[in-house]
Amino acid sequence: MITRVRRLLIAMAVLLLPAAASAEDGFRLWLRYAPLAEAEAAAIRPALTAIMLPPEPGPVAAVAAAELERGLAGMVGRAPIRTTRLQAGTILMLREGDPRLREAGVDLRGLGDEGFVLRSASVGSVPVTVIGARTEQGLLYGSFGLLRHLGQGRAIDVLDLRSAPKVRLRVLNHWDNLDGHVERGYAGDSLWDWWLLPDWRDPRLTDYARANASIGINGTVLNNVNASAEILTPRYLEKVAAIADMLRPYGIKVYLSARFSAPIEIGGLQSADPVDPAVGRWWAQTANRIYARIPDFGGFLVKANSEGQPGPGDYGRSHAEGANMLARALAPHGGVVMWRAFVYSETDAADRAKQAYAEFQPLDGRFDDNVIVQVKNGAIDFQPREPFHPLFGAMPQTPLMLELQITKEYLGFATHIAYLGTLFEEVLDTDTGHPAGTVADVVAGSGQGDRLTGIAGVANIGDDRDWSGSTFNQANWYAFGRLAWDAALPADEIAREWAAQTFSPRAEAIAPVTDILMMSREAVVDYMTPLGLAHLMATDHHYGPGPWVGDLARPEWNPTYYHRADREGIGFDRSVTGSNAVSQYAPAVARRFGDPATTPDNLLLWFHHLPWDHRLSTGETLWAGLIARYDRGVARVAEMDRLWSRTRPFVDAERHAKTATFLDIQANEARWWRDASVAYFQSVSELPLPPGAAPPAHNLDHYKSLTFPHAPGRGD
């Protein structure tokens, strides 16, 4: 697929190019702490010469100081010393109650337990840089905030920043199995070596904790939502406790996916019925055992009655009854239940998109206080583009936790560049039409006091040296953490932050990398699922196009179910004349999505089945617009390749060459997606290609014949 000439040029680049930095493999992520330009370093050195810890520092303050030492040694060539006597150039860590906060002009009100202030100030006439926070956890986040500021080449002399998270639970969901396989993971095997734990505690887990803490992530679910009950046995709980010990100094709690049928499978009971007192006692005893080993255990994530997983529905009980039974077991210890709303079954073949709302919205207000319902960003399944999930705003009495996918199950796996900061921003900024406001407002609790709030991301992390399968995939992990901390951050600002720290703070490097990131996800949408199409990927492995698949056992497993293309038109009618899924949205939103004239073009075929000659807002016919978007996606990948070539003077040869190779793969596969999709839809519509549009490289039978039985990341 990649030309031999291109391969030869890439190999020569690795061997011969005098890179701006020594060869790297991506292991250090955005925490490279690469040397700054000498002029910038010289300005920083005298301002940051020492670190003064707060009185009676604990382990979190100690790792914060160690990170400052590591970061400054790398960026300015000199680590600050630790001091107990105030001197010019001190980084002064101040916790709540310290009288020096007032003298430094630092106000901690409104920061909560995790927020921080960074301020250039004078204390006793001594110029210092203050990191102020209520707690040591805030000091750690503030230390990373200072290093992030410096890593972008920003000035230190007039520092005045405040930052605090908007949601309480900012959690990675690892879909890792006990055998080391990562479901829908494209970066190698699991980080957790269950075979060697608890004896061998891989130092890499400390780097994992550092990376997460640097972007504000404070929790991690260690195992797959398609859970094995064995994780709750004493043997495995010892291993979980070892991981928890390594993550704790960075403020990261561990959670476990709990299998609902565990009382039967490992508990010896005959039932897992949530109203059975014996079942409740078993879970309470299990929780007691967990907290005896892990006092700060976060709680359970549960996937129930979906895709064959056991759940309360097996006993005629509701999701609320199942979640509340587990919540009561955790409540004495302060634990939470994150109950996933991802449910679908063959019982409603009319429209899979309606099922979660139908099952959960009537339960609003019936969940215990330590339950949060975890809702995917869209009603289907992490597609390149979906409208926001109708549950957001529709359950005002129930905390909802947004679930996003960082791994790219439907977005080209590890090799395609698809910056998901723009997808996350698109979802968070969407107005639900309900009094709660935007999706971000709903997730943050919409001012409803101290209710439980959270955001989850399905991790893209494995044991590859670069953590996530490619350097550019690291940007999605980074963007998730930054937006989980503050949903108001613009995606382009986050992209610039990441580019500066990952490659170079020079504008000549930041600009093309940011441009690549900001166009990348839309490019993927265009060459995979334009105009609101969805779920056109091939069966099971979700690799490559398969819009012709229509012979699977259940209707909603088939791409033909979602696009419904025929000679007359294309699209899924979810208006009042079809499945009426629009009725699940607030009235104003339902009216907008219910009319093709007011539905945005980028969601048109999600909500409407329209004739091929329907006019888009651009004036094009639907058929011509569909082909134009496929072509635009392919062209954007070529533009990304051109932009990447401009970064060669600023990026080490190893990472530059690997990214260039992956862009070649993406270009080939974008063309494959375009050609296979056009060939199929042309066969259905029986329409000629618009003038100037290139015919597919092969006939439809060729594309249908391609199989990939060993694609990575397959489900169980």
C-alpha cells in the first residue's frame, strides 16, 4: 500500500536527518520537559531556584516537588533546590490556612479541594512564585499547571492563574481483560500485568499516574465493562491494591467494573436478584473486603443487560433497583456506582437509538445519591459524529456522567489522525434545549449543589512504548483530561498546548500541528460517514467500510439498518413519520431535528430518509454533496501530510518518520473508504457520478471480498 519509494525516503530520513532533538519513541508523552531556547531558560532560572514545601508535607506534596525538580531540570537545565528558608526565586507551596496567602494576595475561595492558584508575588519583600491550594492535591495540580505554562514558552514574571475542575469524577475506563487483551484497544496489551502483580510493581505505572495527574484525571477503572467476576476474588484484590498503592500519591483512585452475576459465579449463591437480601449481604461483604485492602477505593462501574451482559433485568428488576443495591453496599465507605446507560437489544428493532432513553428516563429520581448514570455522548455507539444523547437534560433529578471514547474504535484505530478534542467540544457545547443548558452544564450538575458529577473516557492506552499506538493519539488522552477538568477550554487551545509540549514551543511547529489536529476529525467524518451517516464499518472488528453488510442475525448489527439506502434515497427516518426518535429531545430541539430544512447537513441522514436529488443547504443535490464530502475527506488527509512535512526541522526523526508512515496509511485507507462507499451507493442509487468525480479504483465485488480476520482490538 505504501510505495517503496516513500518507504525508502522515510528510512533515509531516520538515518540521515539532523533532527532538532535526539530520537524519541513517544514514551515521555507531553511531559518531555525538553530544553527551552536559551533566552527563555535564562529568564526563568533566577525566578525558580528553590522549592519550599508546606508545613508537615505529605506524600502528594513530595511528588509535586519531585515533578517540579524534574521539569525544571529538563527545561532550563537546573533543578530547584529544596529549602526551608524563604529566598528570592522560591516556588512557595501554600495550603489553606497559611497566613502568607494573604500577604501574597492569593484568594482560595471557589477553588474546592482540587483547584489551585499560580501567582507571581512578594512575601516579606521576597519575590516568589506561589502555588496556592486548599489541599496537597491542589498543590500537585498547580505544580503541573506551572510546568504546562513553562512548557509552552510562556513568561513567568507576571503569573496570575486560577483553575479548578468543574466535575468531581474525571475517570478513565480501561477495557482491559485479565488475560492482557484490551478490547477496542490499538496500542498493545494491558498496562496491568496481572500475572506478576502484586510482587512486581512496574515503574511504568508511576509514569501513567504522572501523566494522568498532569491533566487532572483522578480515577481509573482497571478492567473491562464486559467484566470477569474473578477480579473481585481475594487473589485479584491483592493485585488491585498494589496498583492503588502506586497511583495514590498522584491523587488517583482505582475503580472496578463489577459483573452483576458475581454472587452466583464466585459467591456460591443461586441468584443475583437485587431485591434478594442474601445478594445484598454478599455485595456488602465484598465491599468490606475491598475497602479493607484499599481504603480509598472509588467504587464500581457496571454494564448491565446490554450485549449479553447479566443485570437486574434478568429478574424483572429495573436499572435503579440494580444500581441502588450496589450503592447501598458501597455507601458506608463513600464509594460510588457508575451505572452505564449503554443498553440495546433485539426487543426494539425499530430504532436502536431510542432504547437507552426508553429504559432510563422513566427512572429519573429513583437512583440513590451515590449512583451516577454514565451516558455515551450519542445514542448509538461512539460514531465519528452523532447528535448528543437525548438523556442529557431529560433526567434533572439524576446525576449523569458523560462517557466519551478516547480509543478510536470507529475512527481508524491507531494509524489515522483523528483529534477528538473537537468531537468532545462539539458534544459539551451543545444546548440540550432543557432548562439545564448545555451537555457540559448537565455533566457539571447545573448548579444543583453538591450532587455527584463526572466524566469518563474509554482509554486508548496500552503497553506500546508510545502508550497509545501513535504520537498523535496521545493528543486525545490529553484533550480528554483537559476538558474533563474544564469543559470551557477551546479545542484549538488544547491542541496548541499539546503541540508545544509534545514537539516544540516554537510557533513554526505549533501552527502546522494545530492545523492538522483541528481538521483531522472532520476529515475522518467526511471519508467514513458524511452527512450524518453512521455505523457503516465492517462487521465485528469495525475496520474499514462495510455499508453492504445486511445479513447479520439481528437488524441493528447491520450497516444497512442504519443507512437504509435504496433507489429512492438514503438515511434513517427518525422524524415523526419514522421512528420518532426526535420526540426524545426537548421540544425546540425536536422541531429543529424533525425538519430536513432545519436539520444541519452534518446530521441530515441521521434523522431523515431523503431522495438522492434533495437539495442540501449548499444548493448541491444530496448525491453530489455525498460524493463531494468523500472527496473532501481524502483531500484533507493529503493536506495533513503536506502540513506534517513542514515540521521536520522541529521534530525528532523517529517520531516524524512514524507519523509520515501513518499518514500514508491513512491516505490509502481514506481512498479505500471513499471508493468502496461510492461503489456501493452508486450500485444502489443507479446514478452516474457527478461531473469531475473520479470512479472507484475497483469494482464493488473487490471491496466486498476483502476480509480482516486478525484486525487488532476485537471484542470478546
